[in-house]
Amino acid sequence: MEYRKIKDEDKQEDGEDDIENLRGKALSVGVPLINAGSLGGVGDRAQWKRKSVVTLALTVLTSSQAILIVWSKRAGKYDYSVTTANFMVETLKCLLSLAALSRIWRNEGVTDDNRLSTTFDEVIVYPVPAALYLVKNLLQYYIFAYVDAPGYQILKNFNIISTGVLYRIILKRKLSEIQWAAFILLCAGCTTAQLNSSSDRVLQTPLQGWIMAIVMALLSGFAGVYTEAIMKKRFSRNINVQNFWLYVFGMIFNAVAIVIQDFDAVVNKGFFHGYSFITVLMIVNHALSGIAVSMVMKYADNIVKVYSTSVAMLLTAIVSMFLFGFHLSLAFFLGSTVVSVSVYLHSIGKLQR
Amino acid sequence: MEYRKIKDEDKQEDGEDDIENLRGKALSVGVPLINAGSLGGVGDRAQWKRKSVVTLALTVLTSSQAILIVWSKRAGKYDYSVTTANFMVETLKCLLSLAALSRIWRNEGVTDDNRLSTTFDEVIVYPVPAALYLVKNLLQYYIFAYVDAPGYQILKNFNIISTGVLYRIILKRKLSEIQWAAFILLCAGCTTAQLNSSSDRVLQTPLQGWIMAIVMALLSGFAGVYTEAIMKKRFSRNINVQNFWLYVFGMIFNAVAIVIQDFDAVVNKGFFHGYSFITVLMIVNHALSGIAVSMVMKYADNIVKVYSTSVAMLLTAIVSMFLFGFHLSLAFFLGSTVVSVSVYLHSIGKLQR
């Protein structure tokens, strides 16, 4: 695959740039013409506003996602099959993209940028993120042989580091020294906030468990970075068209997952077996969050996404304290402090670059 | 008391500066003529070397102090009275200062800067730190009515913040934004490293406990900042003379503490009751650490002292792991990571100021 170098936000020039070969096929990633950092002209301001809105939306949706999960656990166990729910999420995202597109077609007419039809060159990149997530989700079943669920939650914080490293290596975007320090702090702070009395068990994870956790973090980080590359490559392309193609392949890969994992359950009990009002709410929420992620990838970047979801994790805990009477630990307070300082350092690190 | 403004290291000019009234008596703090930050000329290099050596000495001595405490606890309980041990520490420091002075007198003769005799104006400031520590140590007996010993260890991390704030307010030295962020991280990181399964109990501390912890942190921070002001006020004065007077008052105030707290024990069992080889080792170590603290105050500053003792705490845990087979927790690992990033940020924050 062939990437165009995505340049640093502060060094943007118009149009074409030097081309870097990464794997020798045709994914040419266009220069993202958004200046996310500065606040200069009117266009910059509009871009900054859009970036802020999508980031806020992602944070709120991610928080409410986690709260719905807590709520559903409290309400009792649901035995719907997760793969069918994931399939429904992709289908709903696809339908929402189509709905948005049909409104755009009605208002603006069909143009080169918003037509659904596509070339092989354009469409070939869209299955990649969905395929990566499928592999990651399948691995998830095997990692539990080596580590328990709370331990896995802690190991998942490797995602933060892997995203930062792959963002640097693949998208060739630079983070300042302070921003790297902030990123390490974000990882340490999130992990600290999740500490509880049984967390130390994760240190006894066997080597296979560590390797799988790192591989899963790399898969997930690579999928995120690859999605950003896709969204920004043809920046003028309407985001709903890009989403449509992403989600179509999401549907296909999740259909495969249903066959692999839940075929018997679906045949015997039916596709929507075990669905309840809260399941539907969770599907709607996941779909909206997914669209927010796409928008953050297009109008902001993976770093913003990581910060957004990390802050959402903290918000979730605080909201859960009020809603469900959760007890906030000293570790949570310390971790939140470190994450807050990290957010602050990331923002001043940008200015000082 | 009357302070001269101690100026930022990077803005040093020679000699006199504007005078600020703080409390309306006569402690005029001279401008510290050491450029601790830069590495320019030969003099700067020598100063930087001296600063590094005293900082390293403090770190090593503080670590070994904590290890001696662990060792003494493992070896069984000692029932010597702590106040007599403190008195012996002050006495030993006093004797060591005199020994150093007598060598200097033999080599260089008695000058204005190394003579022991002093004026009322000079000597009046020396009892202040010792008095503050006495009050703090007496309060320590009362705080245990509200919080247990591990909880008190956690609350002691307020010292880090109080030292930073008082350093800024009283010595009028500026820390950059990044250095403030680093300081908050140092406090959060040290606390995280000390977390264990019972740490959350500290959150149930009643209001009186919090207030006492904050008052104690302010007393200890003020004593540190005041000592730095004394040491730097008459910078040309030989440090051993300054130490001699500091420690003489330390002896006097600790004698008062013996009378208040351990009078009966000393009368009935004798002054050196319960002393052992390890007690003597601890007294020697405390005395050397005390002298290292004085040197850090004179040739570096309170911020360096706080970093030095914090890093020492982490070193202690790592050494204890090898010596005593201590188990390092995930919280310790995360806290150490945050402290390391804090040290890094403090150093780059200095450059970017």
C-alpha cells in the first residue's frame, strides 16, 4: 500500500507532497487540510469548532456507553449474543450514513464527492479496519485463558501507548517531548484510576498473556491509525460515503463472526434472542459513538480520540458515583489527577512545539 | 521580619536588591549568588558539580535511612525514647560542624566568614526552624487520634505541595507552568507508589485530621523554606558556622521535647536505655542526612530537596525488594513512572522557562 505522508499540522502546505511507500499497494493518503492546532482565520475557527464538537460528542457518548453497560449489569444478566448486537450496530451506522447522504443528495445534488459509487482503488482500503478488529475480537476469547477480566481491563491501557507509537510511525505525525511525556502519563493515570485490591494479580500474567495483550493493542492501534489514514486520504470525499463503505465491511465481518461464534445460538434461539430495551439503547449508543469516532478520525486525530475516551472513562466513574452510589477510591482520585495534568501538558506541549 | 527578595536563578544580578517587608523584623535574606541552572563558565560548572554531589548524597542517605528503619523493625522492637535519639542527632551534627570548622581554622585562619561568634541580628533567625519542627513533632502525637500510621504516610505527601507553594510565596522564586505540573505529578506519583489495599481508609479521615495534616505540612514546608532563606541570606558565611547555630537550637528544642514527652522514662531507665548498634547507625545516618539537607538548602533549593527525598523513597522500595524480598506492587510501578516523568518535566521545564 502506498501512503502519502501526512504532514504535521503546523507545517501544512497545499496539495501534493512526497510519497512514501509502506507496503507497495495503492492507498495514497492525502494531506489533511485541517489546521487543528491554531486558531487563526475564520476557516480555522470553524474547523476548531467542528473538532471540539465531535470530540465532546465522542466523550459524552463513550461515557454514557459505559454507564449503560453498568446499568445493564445491575439490571441482571442478558443472554443476547454479542456478535448479533455488533452486527446490528454496524447495520444501524450504515443506515444512518445512508439517511444523511439522501438528505445531502436532495439538498446539494449528487456530486463527485458525495456519490456512493466508487472505484476498486478507493474501496479496497475499507475492509482493513474491520478485518483487524475481527482478529482482535477473536484473540480476546483466547487471552482470558491467561488473564482475568479486571486484569484485561488494565492491560488494555497498552492501547494508549500503541496508538501513540503507530500514529508517529505510520502517519509520520510528530508529538513534542512534552506531548510524549503527557501520553505516558495518560497511560499511567488511566491504569492508576482502575486500580483495586486485586489489580496486582495482573503482574502474575504469564508471558503468553503479555504478548497477546501487546499484539491486541497493536492491532487496535493499527486499525485506528489506518482508519484515520482512510478518512483523511480523500479529505474532500463526503464523510457519510466513507462511513458507508467502512460500515458495510463492518457488517460483512460481523456476519462472519456470528457464523464462527454464535451460529448455534442464533439458529436455535433466534437472531434477536435475549434483546431488551436496554440492549436496543446500547446498540443505538454504540452506533452513534462509532459515527463520532469516524468524525474524530476525519476532523481531529487518533490522539484526540485516545484523550477523549480516557476522559470519558473518568467521567463515567464520577457519574456512576451519583447514579449508582459507586465508591471513588484514592487510586481513582490520583489517576484522575495524573490524567488531568496529562491533558493540560498535551495542550501546552502543542503550543510549545 | 524583613526579607530581601531572593531572585530567580536566571535573573541574577550582583549585590543588593529591593527589600520586601514580610513581617517587620530583621531577617534580611541576601541574594543567593549561585546560578544553579546554567552550565556556563568554570564557576558555574563547579557550582553545578557541588549541587549534584550534595543532592546525590541526600538521596543516598535518605534511602539508607528508610532501609535502616525497615531493618530495625525487622530486627524487633526497640524501646529507646525517640526524643533522646533526636537530641543525639542534633548533638552529633553540632560536633561534626565544630570538627569541620576547627580544620578550616587551622588551614585558613579565623576570618569574618568562619568565626563562630555572631551578632544578635544574625543568630535570632536560627531557632525558628527548630521551633517549627518541635511544634510539628508534638502535633504528630495528636494526629494519630484521627488517622492511622499508613494513612499518615499518605497525608505527609501534602508536604510536597506546601513546600512548592511556600517556596513560591516566601522565597519569591518562580516555577514554570510545566514545573508546577511536574510538582503536582510528583505528589500524585509518590502517593500512588505508597498505595495498598488499606489506603482508602484515609478518605474516611475526619475534618480535624485533614486540617492537622495540612497545618503540619505547612509547618514543615515553612521550616524548610525558612532554612533555605537563612542559609542563603549570608551566603559568604561558612556553612559549618550556620549549621552550628542551627543545630545548637536543635539541641535546645529537643531537650525541651525530652522533658515534655520522655522525662519519666529517662529518669527511670536512663538516657541511653534501649540503644543498640542499629540505633547508633540510625543516629549517625540521620546526622549525615541532616547535614546533607543543610547543604542542599545552601547550594541548591527546597525543590531539589523534595525531588531528592521523593526519588529516595522509590530507591528504598527497590533496594528493599532485593534486601528483604519486598513485593513491588502495580501501584508502585505506576507511581514510579509518574515520578520519573515528573523529574523529566521539571528538568525540561527549567530549560523552557
